[in-house]
Amino acid sequence: MHLLITGGTGFIGSALIRNLTDDGHEATVLSRGAHDNSASCRYVRALDDVPLAPPIDAVINLAGASLAGKRWDAAYKRELVASRTETTRNLVDYLAQREQKPAAFLSASAIGIYGHQGEQPLDESAPVGSGFAADLCRQWEAEAGRAADSGIRTCIMRFGVVLDAGGGALTDMARSFRMGIASWPGTGDQYFSWVHRADVVAAMRFLLQEEQLHGVFNVTAPNPVTHREFCEAMRAHFSTLPGMPVPGPVLRLLLGEMADELLLNGQRVLPAALTEAGFSFRHPHVESALDAIFNGHAGDRLP
């Protein structure tokens, strides 16, 4: 299989490409940076540089500036939106013009689309929420959904917080624990919908293989936890003082709007569509995921 991938150098994309190429597939990766090609992975800087042969069997769109990359001032908000909507729009337009279209288009989104709905369990039928993250995801998904108009099987993947060694959110979340301080944001009662990176990659492979699947899929572990519960699971791997909150006003002072959108409120998201389709999570519980990360092979542990 030959796949066109955007965002292939990021935390999720790099793991996906290793998995695919190790399994004998080929990848063409759209990236703004310069990278060395290999026998099974080539990099291009523009869609016009994508070779016509071999034909593209599937496309995976993971592009987008990091939500936690910097404080959300007006300029960075524009970058967050443009890096998702403009990239996706250009990609979908490009695919529509190709004489031989891919069989499948998988496009990233995020559970931030549900906004703040407290303890309410949220499956794919839940309404779109309000707030900056929800509006960003709504625009992002609207651009991706146009691929279906070209007859391309389209799957929208709403990612939770992706956990694994070597990067991503857990690197920052583990920092205070490494210093002997267990903590959670705000009250700690807000839900934290997470997923192990291995399950993210497996879910994408599943969506590629199951040709009858299309529509929206929550890519989150089936057992979300509160931030207090996550703190307790983390403490099993560190010697720390008893857990303590980081007050909301402190987080708002440090992070601004991002604090409310990403930390002080949460979503209790369930992967109903994946589960109903027969997907099985390797790490359905956070204890299993953290054990694999911290007690797995030395090369897989967080630095």
C-alpha cells in the first residue's frame, strides 16, 4: 500500500510511519522541512511534488500546529486554525483533481469539538460544543468532510490526549512527578480522555483495513479518568508527596485561555464507533498504558 501522509514528522505521524514501513508499506510524506528519503519513505514539500506513480491508495491527514505549542494570543490562534483548515482544504482539493483517487481518506480532529460538557459521557452522536477548540475542530472537520463529495471513503478521527514515551503531553505532565510533586489541574474532578499512542496507530490501521467504515470516530481509550485518578495512576511510578492541586487562577495566569480549554475543563469521551466496529484496545485502562510506558523496554521509556 502507498500512503500520502501529512503531519508525518509529528508525535503520532512518526510512529505511524515506522509501523507502516516496517510492515512493508510505502509512504510519501508532505513536510515543510528537509528530510532524507529512505527506500520506503519519501518526503515532498508541496503536493505538486507527489509522484503520479505509484498511485496513492490512502491518505492520512495529521497536519496541525500544536495546541500546547505556545500561549494562545490572536496570532497563534490564527496559526492553529490555518495550519489545520488551509492544509486540509488544499489536500482535499488536490485529491479531487487526481485522475486516480485514493480509496480512503483519514483526517485528524480532536475531542475538543465537544466543548465542556462536564461528566456527561460523549460518544460520536454528542453535539458540538462551544469555545475556541470546538470551533476550530468544527471548521477542520468541515474541510475534511468534503473528500466524501469526490467519492473517497472518509473517516474523521477525534483524538484524545495521546500518551507514550519520547514526547507528547506526557513529557510535560510527568515533569512535576519526577521532582517528587504529584499534582492535578484545578479541582481534579474534570475528565481526562486519553489514549496510548500504540492504540492510535492500531486504530488508523483498522480504519484503513475495514473498507465499510466511514464517518466520525472517537480515538480515545474506553475508560477515561478524572485528573485526580490520573494523578494516582502516575504516583505508582514515582516517589512523590501526596497529590495537590495547581489552582485554576495560577494556570490561567500562566497559560491564559488555554488553561480553561485544555486543563480546567474536560470531556468524558467514549470510542463507541470503534468499539462497535470490533476494534480492540491494547491499553483500555490508564494503569496498563502507564505501565507499558514507564516499565516497558528501555528504549520506550520517557527520557
